[in-house]
Amino acid sequence: MSIIAFVPVRSGSKSIKNKNIKILNGKPLFFWVLNALENAREINKIILATDSDAYAEIAKSFNFSKLEIYARNPENANDTASTESVVLEYLEKANLNNQDIFVLAQATSPLTRSEDFDNALGQFIYSGNDSMLSCVKSKRFFWDKDANPINYDYKKRPRRQDFDGMFMENGAFYINKVENILKDKNRLSGNIGIYEMPEYSAIEIDEAIDWKIVEVLLAEQNAIKRSQISDIKLFMSDVDGVLTDAGMYYSENGDELKKFCTHDGMGIKLLKEKGLKVGIITTEDRQLNRNRANKLKLDYHFHGETNKLETIKNLCKELNISLSEVAYIGDDVNDFELLSAVGLAACPANSVEKIKNIPNIIHLSKKGGEGAVREFVEIVVSI
């Protein structure tokens, strides 16, 4: 079973000319959803369906590894064509497995995050729902055209905190199985589930005023990420499976060997040049790890530690910093508590699922021992 994300864009937008490639906070509009999908760990492939060669070339310039371009038929890209028409056009040609999961994602919802896609897919897979859509909860009072209240009794007006509200479709994404879409000719079918997103994500870019609002919200969202990184004062790493490939090598004489990546070593040098304290912490107690720590001139190295979180808490007290000012990269269950507590957490591509499922953890594209630490370092030193 594969999970395919499908992003339809067309060049004939009327409300905002060339909306999908108009620059929003330094990037074309459709970059933001493609980037979120590229970094979503659950997504296997991204299909950008466009009627424009120019749009296709811009998308290719992002160098996203999961991205493929699909040239949609002009008749399914005009003002009256439905989104379902291009979805069905693609599915009838793509020869996908009926059990593949299909995510219809909208470029006009640039506030959708990678974790929204990952969390929604996790919910979908384990819920037993046939399909799912993203919504926000609105605690507004609604009336119909004949002045009849829809969702409350105006004679007994509830307090906002006591009001359940209603779910409103925000248009960010829809999830279904390929066979259901082909059978029902619709993005939704059967037993439908709801994935709740933050209220601010209710805005879809359709008009110029929407654009201005999203500019502010997107800048704020990215500023939070930048502030998380800029606050880091201590960078710590696990060893096996992170600085190494998790392999254990032995010579004919029985000597234990490990493979470290020199790119990671240069990354640690970059951190030290930036003024950060750098260290390793491992549950193993091996002279090999001590030798590597000394070679890298690390500020701290902890060996044989069974409670990594408590050790780093004590170090933070010594340095007069908080856990929110610590960056940590780990790959296995003994890293779970520390990764869940620090301000900035990352995991290599070969990490176990429990670690990958930690909320807001950065999923690196490289495996342990193959430059994962360097990839994380470059994120930290980018600010």
C-alpha cells in the first residue's frame, strides 16, 4: 500500500492572476503545500497536476524527491471543471493499487503543516473510516436565510466556553482509498471521519484579502520555528544509529569497530564556531565512543547513561539553561523521553516508529552514520 498526495493547480485563476505561482513570503504559493508534503513522513509520492509547462518547471526547481508532474487535460482545467474531474482523470490513467491511500491536498491552504498530514493519516489508518476531511471547529452562531437559528437557541444563548460549536470544512485536504474514489466518483465516501485543524487554518486563499491575512499568519508560523532554533544553546546527540550506522563491526582479532561520518564531524565544528556547547550521550560505555568524543573536542560526553533525560536536566542546571534551549537527535526508544522534552528534536531516516511519531520532531532525510547529524546541524546554524 502506498500513500499518494495529489495537488491540482491550474493557470487560469481569475480572482488573483497566476495565484498558484504568485510569491507568498518569498516562495510561490504552491511551494508551501508541496514542502509540507515532502516533509511528511507518511507520504510516499506527490503528484502535481497542472495545465502549465511554466508551473511544472517552477515546481521542478524545488528539487523535491517525492514530486512528480502530471499534465492535466485542458478540459479539466477550465473555470467550470470540478476538482473531481482531474482526480478521476489521473486515477483512471495511473494504474494504482485499489488499496492505495489518496490524499487530495489544496495549494490554496499554505498553512497546512507536515504534522497535519502525518497525524491525519495516522488517525485515518487506525480509525476504520472510509474517508476523511480536514475541518476547523467554529464557535460562531449560524442562521439560515429565513432568519432561523441553525446551531443554538437564541433564547438560551450559551457561553462560548460551554458551546460545542460546529465543524467547518477548511478545504486543506481530503483522504480516501483509490477504489472508493473510482467507485463513487467523489473525494469523500462511506463512513467519513474528521481531522480537526487549528482555527487559523480556516482561511483558503481565494481573494486578495485572504492573501494578506495568510501572509501574516505564515510569517508568524515560520517565526516561531526560527525562534525555536535561535534559542538553542546546547546541541546533544546519541551515538549508535545516529553518529554511526548502528552496525557493529569486528576484526579477525575480535576488535570492535564503528563507522562514523566525517561530514558529521565538520557539522560539530560548525556548531562550536557558532558558540554552541556540543556533546554526546549514550547508554553504551565503549572506549571507541570516548575516542571519537575526544577527537571531536566535544564539550560534554556521557557514557553508560540509562536515564538520558535526568542527565541532561542536571547539565542544564549546571549551565543555567532550560530544556527548551537544547537540541537533541536520537533514533531509538531509549531516546524517547529526552526527545519529547527538548526544545528542538530530530531523528535520522532509519529511526524506529515510536521516535518518528513524537510530535513536532524533525524527520531528517539521511540515515544515521550517513550525515544525519550534519543535516540537523545545518538546520540549527541556518538562523
